[in-house]
Amino acid sequence: MEITFAALLWGVRIAFVILLYLFLIRAFGALHRTLSEERIVATARQLGIAALVVVRSHAGGPRVGERLPLRAVSSVGRDAGNDVVLNDEAASAKHAVVSFVDGEWWLEDAGSTNGTLLNGSRIQDKERLHYGDEVAVGRIALRLERAQ
Amino acid sequence: MIRARPVARLAELRLLVWVAAFSVAGYVAVVAAASGRFAWYEVAVPLAVLAIFGALHLFLVSVGFQGDQLLMPLALGLTSIGFILVERLAPTLLLQQLSWLVIAAGAFCGTILIPRDLSVLARFKYTWAFLGMLLLVSPLLPVIGREINGARIWVGLPGIAQFEPWELVKVALVIFFAAYLDEYREVLSTPPRRFGPIPVPPIPYLLPIVAMWLVAMLVMVFEKDLGATLLFFGIFLAMLYLATGEPFYVLIGLVMLAGGGFIAYHAFNHVAARIDVWLAPFDSDLRFDQAYQLTQGLFSLANAGILGAGLGNGMPERIPVVWSDFVFAAFTEEVGFVGALALLAFYLVFVYRGMLIALRAPTTLLQLVAAGLSFIIAFQTLVIVAGNSKLIPLTGITLPFVAYGGSSLVTNFVLCALLLRVSDITARVRR
């Protein structure tokens, strides 16, 4: 039996629609896989990626032992718009930035008046930050800790 | 920061193979139906398109990109469907669209290479807003501004190229709104003063609401573009809601839009015409006049049925300007309900994925950017598909990635690249 042009054309047309759906099935599959991974990640995420724990403070400042959760890029300062707000007149409105880049924590002074101290010494440029390091801003000292 | 260490993107590659398969099948069907025979050289055009897709994939692999692997195959799949439809509906425009794809691919790569955490976008937010406004009013300027099909939304030099600046404004707007709303985060975290059940919006919110409304109305009156007005205001209300979680602001916005629309309906002919056509397209005065495009589109949809007329076998060319405004009706006529459902599923997965990227993003700014960009795709699809099927008045919004048009292709590729960048930042932070 000879396969006519019209039959072949219809074959290609139907193949097109079937292939569209085969693609979509795989796309849905990929979506489903990441969603089930998402559930596991979500619980870890609620705890934040890390936190600054207050180790030294004063009367008007944050309470000692308080955990201030960090984002990937967190601004630290006196202004209420910061991610980590420190109520201390020795702190600048935007004092420092703590960031997480390629698996490493970094501390950077954002042009503050009184400077930022890392383990007791004033930082000049961008400094690497390790878990357990102590950061001092104004009269407040904070320690970088892993998420609980 | 992007490090130049190649990574395998196998999930993306596997999906792209399926994109390649249906692209070739669809294109061959369209060409064979038109010419009445199969010829091997017909696969040259889809292969050229697929070569560009492959190059984009290799580019992401070579820069060690860690972002989402599902978004690009979806976007490129839709683009490929777009090329099949250009070949079907306006073969003379194919070469032009192919050159636009090259430009779009370049813009995509450029966006991927934006340094670091995209904070550069937030830092220059007023620059973006200013550029956006400049682009928005540019069609009103003499010499470069041009009016096409009753809408003054184009700039270009006659005979060389023309561009719809509005398309790019959308992306600039989302970035500006995201940065603006992110900056006023502290106002956002305090609950608004309430006047009974009505929250009184703080000034930083009230001011842009009024400003945006004025600009949106300006676009409607002077550029005569209903679609842009709708999208412009829609983006703003959606992002305001995303940032505040306060449905009342959206309500105020909708009431203002409805009020403006009511006045415009009575004051301006081009607005009234759109509404009249939508209400009664088969009216004897309108059927073969202003409503001709819409009624022909409705006949196309009616001709579709479950399985459609078959690619290349329908009569979508009877719709005026079918390749830009009515691609959805044309596609549906030829592949039927089954095909239209698949097309909408592409958008569904794309938007769902975009919103997931937004949920996972590490900073408020990135969350707002990703959500706003996903919203653009969802809103445009909704407005044009509903317009084609006479659910709402027809507006000149393009079907993302699919409709013919250089400006929208470039913009959508930039949009997709930005979403991918957000997911890349998320992946690096979480590792």
C-alpha cells in the first residue's frame, strides 16, 4: 500500500502535538522534582542561613544572647531600614554590610563614622568572616553563628 | 558573581532536545502543507533557530551558570512555536524575525553577565525610572515617533527599523518598583493607620499610586494604547500588593482605573470604539468595519474544534494582522483545543516556575523583581488570550515569546534572563 502525501502530512501534524505534550510531561516532571526537594529545604530555611548573636550590649541596645538572623546580604546599622538594626548612638545609620558569597561570609564597612571592628581590630576593606568571629559596631558586639 | 567554570546542565539539555523535536515537526508540517511536498532543505530554518538555542545553552554551560534549568526550555519552546506561526502566517517576515532572535539572544547573554547580585539595578533605580519615562513618551516626539494602526507607540527611522519602546519600559518599571518598595520596607512592616476598616496608606505609597495613575492615563490619552495602560497599571498594583499584602490598595487602584476608563470612554473615540466592538462585534455597522479583525478571529476559534484543522490547513490568514494580534486564534484554529491547552500549559509552568524563583530568592528586592517579571508574562497571556476570545475588550498586547515582533522578543528574552539570574543568585547563596 502506498503512503500518500496527505497521510504523511497528517502524521507529522499529529507528531507535532504529541511532541508538545511529551515536552510538557517532562517539564511538569522537573517541576514536581524540585517541589519535593523544596519541602526539605523549606524547613531548613525557616531557621535562616546564619545569625549574629549579641554578646555585649548596653541599656538601650539589643538584649545579650539575642539572635539576629542574616540574609544573603544584610545591612547593619542604626537606621530602621537595615536588616540588622542596632540601637546605639555610636553606630552609623548604615554602618556595615555582611554578605554570603560563594559559600563564604564577608564583612564590609559601609563608610561608618566610628568604624567596624573584627575580633578587636578595625577593618579597612572587605574582610573574610568565620563562624565564631566577633564583630563590634559602636558599643555592641556580635558573634557570627550557624543557623540552629 | 559568575565564575568561568563550566557546569553540566543536563536537565535543560534533555528538555531542549524535545523542543528541537517538536520545532522540526511543526515547521515541516507547515511548509509541506503550503508547498504540497516534503523537501529536506526545508529543515534549514528550524535548524538555524535551534542552533541559536543550542548556542544559548552552551553559553550558560560555559559561564558556569547555576540557575534554573526549566525556564529556558519553556521560553525557547514558545519562541519556536512563534517561528512556526510566522512561517505559517507571514513567511515574508521570517528573515526579519530571525535577525531579531539573534539580537534577543545577544541581549539575553548581556543580561546574564550583569555583575554580582543585581544590586546595581537597585542602586540606579531613579535612573531606571527616568529612562522608562523617557522611553514611554518617546513615541510622542516628532520625527522618531510613529503612529501605526491607530496607536502611537512606535519609534523608528522610516525604512530601517522600528521599535516599540513600551515593551522595554515594562522591565524597567518592575525593577524600579521593586527597588522603591524594598527601600520603604520599614514603612511596610508597620501596620497602616486604619480609618474604620479602611487602611490609610502612608504617603510613600499614596504618592506613587497617584503618579502611576496619571502616567497610565497619559498613555491612554496620547498614545491611544489601551493594552499598555492596562499592563502598566496592572504591574504596579500587583507589585504593591506583593510588597504590602494589603488588598485595599489594589481596590483603590482598580476604582481609580475604572473611573479613568469611564471618563475616557465618554471623552475619547478610540477608547469607545474598542468597547463598542467588544460589546457587539456582529452589529451590522461594525461586523465588516471596526470589528472585522475580532469577528474573523472568532470564526477561526470556532473552526478549531478538539483537534483543529491541522497545521497549514486552516484559514487564519483571513484575520487582518493575524501574526501579531491574533496568533493565539491562528494557532488554536490549526491545532485545536488540544494544542491551545498545551500552549497555555507552557505559560502556566513558566509563571509557576517564576513565582517559585521569587519565593526562594534571598532578598526582598530579588523576590519582588522575580515576582513582578513573572506577573508580566501571566498578565500579558491572560489579556491577549481573553481579548482574542472576546472575554475582555481586545488590546494590542503581544502573546509573550510567540507573537511576531522584534521589540517584544528582545524584551521577553531579557525578562527570562533576569529571572534566571535571580535563580542563579539563590542557588549560590544556598549552596
